[in-house]
Amino acid sequence: MAANIPTTRSECEARDSADPLAAARTAFALPEGVIYLDGHSLGPATHAALKRVQTTAQEEWARGLIRSWNDAGWFELPRTVGAKLARLIGAQADEVIVTDSVSVNLFKLATAALPLARGRVIIVEDSEFPTDQYVAEGIAGVTGAELMRVGVGKGTDALARTGGVLIKSVVNYRTSLVEDVAASEEIATQAGGVIVWDLSHATGVLDLQLNAHGAKLATGCTYKFINGGPGAPSFIYARGDVAARMQSPVSGWFGHAAPFAFDAGYHPLEGVGRFAAGTPGVLSLSALDASLSAFDGVAMSDVAAKARALGDLVATRTAELGLESISPANSLARGGHVSVRHADGYAVTQALIARGVIPDFRAPDAIRFGVAPLYVRFVDVWDAMDQLADILATRAWDRPEFLRRAAVT
Amino acid sequence: MAANIPTTRSECEARDSADPLAAARTAFALPEGVIYLDGHSLGPATHAALKRVQTTAQEEWARGLIRSWNDAGWFELPRTVGAKLARLIGAQADEVIVTDSVSVNLFKLATAALPLARGRVIIVEDSEFPTDQYVAEGIAGVTGAELMRVGVGKGTDALARTGGVLIKSVVNYRTSLVEDVAASEEIATQAGGVIVWDLSHATGVLDLQLNAHGAKLATGCTYKFINGGPGAPSFIYARGDVAARMQSPVSGWFGHAAPFAFDAGYHPLEGVGRFAAGTPGVLSLSALDASLSAFDGVAMSDVAAKARALGDLVATRTAELGLESISPANSLARGGHVSVRHADGYAVTQALIARGVIPDFRAPDAIRFGVAPLYVRFVDVWDAMDQLADILATRAWDRPEFLRRAAVT
């Protein structure tokens, strides 16, 4: 843990004053009286996204109608938005497209990766995000590949042994543990295996260097630290030379080299574009496009550094409250959220939300505090921890309305 | 063709005055000076959808943040919107969900249908919409099933012979020819085969009776005659008893019986819900939800009857101009658009658009006139045909700017 962790609120204020990212916060339409520590689940709206949604709906759709496919650049959006995302993950502009959901993209990538791998095995750790595990199971069912479910941190061992296809998150959704992409890719190369990275909890908060670290295939979420909006479409990264050897199982017309020629046979686009499938959701994609402008001129190394510092502050103060962290103490091994255990974590989370501090909860007992560097300040974390301290000291969480579970947690 | 086709503009006005659907047009935010005959490609915005997009973005996302998954009903949207769509296609409310794109849904349904079919064959006609053909090819590649591409109208013959899985549009995108769902389903049942219906050009304009006609599986588009917005998500219909025996190949967490329990193993939802996959795109889904209110209180039999009458008017007037129709003359066998051939159809379409009349073009030579009954009037068709007559008589289409193709046609 870093040495210079603020120990008073005024030290937090000083850190905020010196923050090179301080100006980025003005891009966000944050509600009054809310400290938002849930950017690892759903990022907040930016003013640009709110404006863009209106423009897309009222000008491009209502006035432009069908003409906007050409005139408003709708047709190019999956690629133009992908190119903007590429910088944030250390990829070339033409290696990223925006399409579908993470679940669908994991399916497409891992299924298409099977013929490239030495072993016909789909590997997933039992600590992976559930949809990654479920999708792996589905791929095994439809392709006949072997499903290999392994324990926490055993994915690369299994990869080395089998030369199969490993689905792996760069940042674990519960613990926030960061995987070493470069080291894992070396293992994959030696074993003749392939890794499909899930960047959902990593994109927009870590200084990802996919090209430099030898990553071949990845997908990820844009509604978390990228702030693209609820259910914003996912992205796919595929290194050019790798994409060229792959066939998407879901070969829809938007992945075709000439979608409006209406040819009978399927001829995929060059590169990552072949992983597009159906007509893109323009409203959601436009909001995402505008949201990305919050990253204009921002260095991802600054973002990652601030996430580490804010995370250290959460870790220190929750430790003082006697809460056990399940996230790495070493900030270099930690993503943009810090998770602590509490037997009544769900109720504690609800009590915090009732006071305007919004973290989230993951079963069975983890409270996750997300520290999105573009809009979370040191004072926000400080004040949130004060509220947490009070809620625990007074058992304010122990009320029926906080103990009752909602459909989405 | 029906006998009572208007022969003057004032007869058109009389028909509009007597139209039981006349009031529905007020729901739409149509631009001034435009006659929109492209509802079979992208439906126009409704006032309700424009308002809803703003509410969802500014209230639910920006203010409600993560809380809106529960408080604003986001989590339920795929089912609640599906239930509204169900009435329009003659299905039970719990047999329809909204999710993904048509391409992805065709993949999921046809792949999952293979184990139910006697023959391990994917059948598609070479006149099908391209993405249906491409997806069939992809399924064959990933599952090892045989791909059987057959000629126009030969799908049910192949189905009878093989007992395989047929992907088939109820309304053909080019010709507008309507398939007989009930007769085809009888053939499927006798052969031990399964049909996956593509309702993209049929939903919202025909009086579909999926339950009554024995349909088991279908998907379709919501951005055409349903007016859900550009790239609005697709829907899936699966009859309860059929869905129960199917496994979606793309087994994502939103198709899980308890997505927030974060179980390691995949346990699908009852019924059609198992075909959900990733997080739904809330902005697009909300716009679609609001768009559907234009159908409140509308009888689909009235919609279908008006589509037939408007189509007859297009067919009569284009025939008078010497244009060859590729759509059925019998309006009962025709969907919501009428297609005519012209060697320079692309340029003619562009010339019409320049005059504020918007049809569309499909390669190689078809101009499609869509007659969406909720907002197209008899006088609109009359005036559009007057423009077409003038453009053809004066060769106004023969200009460089009309002959140059854009990316999207």
C-alpha cells in the first residue's frame, strides 16, 4: 500500500486540488447529494451523452429517418466508437468494434478461437463472473469441446497443460484482483492455447496495453468505467493477424464485407469487423460515443494511478473499521474497486444508499466500493467512509427495509 | 386486387376520412414535407418514444443511476416489452422477450432447434434476407449440421424431405410475398422438422396469429413496422412447451433463473426467458417500449386491411406507369410493402428522396414502397405516385448525384 494515504479530510482536499484529473469531473451529470461509488457496475451520465441521446433521437431519427444511416454516420458507429475505445486499451484503431453484449461476444470469440487452439477445451475459473462461466458451458454444449472448470487462479495452469481456450477477466468482479496479461499470453503462446480476455471491470480504469502485452482477443463492457449508459453495447478487440484466421459463429450481415450487396454467400470483413452481427442499436451506441469524450486528453496512466490511490484510502479506512478486505492490498494488483466482507453486506449497502452513498453488493457477502478516477474525489471517499463508520457503529443497517432483497443487486 | 381502389385524389381523401386508424397518425413525429414510405426499413419516431428516451436518460440513468435497475423496471423490460409485442403477433404474453438482434436470435433459435429436429440440416432459401442465409451458414460451420440452400419457395419441400430446421421469413424482404404459416407448420410437424420464423417484415403490419397457426419459434425486427428506433432490439417468440426443451447456445446470465445469485452452473429460466443473454440495452429498449403505445387499442386486422388497400393503390398506379411489380397482385399474399423493378431503381429512389418521398431500394433493381398503416394515408400514396410519374416522365433521376451509391441503401 502506498505511503501517502490521506489521514484527514483536509489532506483529501489537498489531494483533490492537486489532482491532474480534477477537471474531468465537470463532464458528468452527477445528482446532488450523491457519492457514487458504483462506477464498476453502471457509470454515471455525462452531459455530452445526455445531449447526444436527444440529438440522435430528435434530429437523426425523427427528422433524418432512414437517411441518417448514411448522413449521421450510423453505419460507421461500430467502427468509429471502437477506434475511440482502442486508445484506452492500448490497441490499434482498427482492432476494435462495438457490437452486441459481453455474453454474446464471449460466445463468438471463444467459439471462433477453438480451431486456433491446440486443445479442444474451454477453460474457466469458478471465480469468474457468472456469465463467463455460463457462456463457456454453452459453448461446450454446442461445439462438443470439453468444459474445464478450474479453481481460483488455476486458469493458466490448465491452459499450459491443455493448450485450450481460456476465458479470463483482467480484473475479477468480486476481488478486484488484476491478472498479468503479458505473463499469461506467454504461457498461452508456449502451450498453443488462446486467451479470450474479459475487460469488463478493467476498461477505463487500468492502463491496459493489449498490443504491448501480446493480447490477441478481448471483449468488455462499456457501461461501467466507460460510462456508456445502461446496457451500452460491448466491444471486441481482435488483433488483425488473429482475426484474419477466425470465423465468427454468428455470421450476420453487419460482419459481411458488403452487407448491402445482398450476396447469398458469407464473405467476412477484414479484421475485427467480421465479429459484428446484426443491426447496431444506434441510440445506445450514440450515447456511448458521446460518453467517451470524457476521456479526451486524459492519460490512462493518470487514471490508473488515481484509482490506486483512492483504492488505498478505501482499504485503509475499511481496515480501521475492522472489515476484512478480499481485494489485494498491493494497489498494483488491484482494479478500480475494493471489496470488503460483511455478513450483512446487503443490508449495509442499502443503508449506505439511503444516505446517498452508493456502492454495490455481490453475493454472498461482498460490499464493493468503486473508485472511478474521472469523477470520484478523495473527499468523496473520505465522506463515504465516515457514513460507513456511523452505520456500522449504530447498526443502522439492521432494519427490515434494508434486509429485503431486490431483483437486481 | 380489391375492387375499390381510389382513382382520384379526392377519393383518397374520402378513404382517409373514413379510416378507423386515422387517429393513430397523431402519435408520430413525422417531419414536415416528407411522405415516408420506408417503414419496412426504419419506422419513424413517435412523440412517446422521443419523450421516453429523454426520461430514461435524464431521470432514470443520470438521477436514478444503478438504482433504476429495480426502481425504473429496467430489469423487467425484456419481458414487459415482450408482453406488449405478444398481442401484435398472436402469442401469449409470457412467450415473447426482447433481446439482441435478429441475427443473434436466428443463431440462438436455429442452433437450439437442431436437437428437436429429425434431420440435422439447416435449410434456407436463396431468396431469403441475406443475414438469414449467412447465419444459417455460420450455424452449419459451428455445429456440423448440413447446410441446405434451396431455391425460391422450395423451403417447405426440403423440410418435408429432411425433417430439418428451416429458417423462413413470413414476408419476403424483396417481393413482400407472405408465407402460409399454418400450412408450413403442418408440413413441419408431419416431417419431424422445425421452422424458425423471421417476422422482420411482418410484425406490426400483418395480423399474425402465431399461436393459432401452430408456430413454435420466431424472431423479428422491432425497428421497422413497430417503430422502435434505429437498431432497436429484436424479439424472440418461443411457445412454452417448445422452449422448455431447448438450450440456448449463448447461455448468458440474463437467461439464468437467478442471475444475481451468482451460481457457478447454468440453470435457465422457464420458457422463452432462457433466450436472453447479456445485459439489455436500456435506452433502445425504453424507446421501443414507448413506441409500442402507438398500437394501443388498434386491431391488427384493421392494420392488415389498410396495408392491403394502400398496397393495391401502389400496385395500380405503378402498373399504370409501366413498372413491373415483383410483389403479389393478390393483396392477401402481400405484406406491408410493394416492390417494383426499374433498371435504374437506385437513382429513381434517390430522386424521390430529393423530393421528400422516401421509399428504399434493394439490389439489384427493386424499389420498395412501404405502406405502414398507422401513419401513411391514401393521399400520401397518391401524391408519392404523382412524384414518381413525373420523375420517370422527365428522367429526373438521371443525374450524377442520384446514381452514386451510399454505404447503406
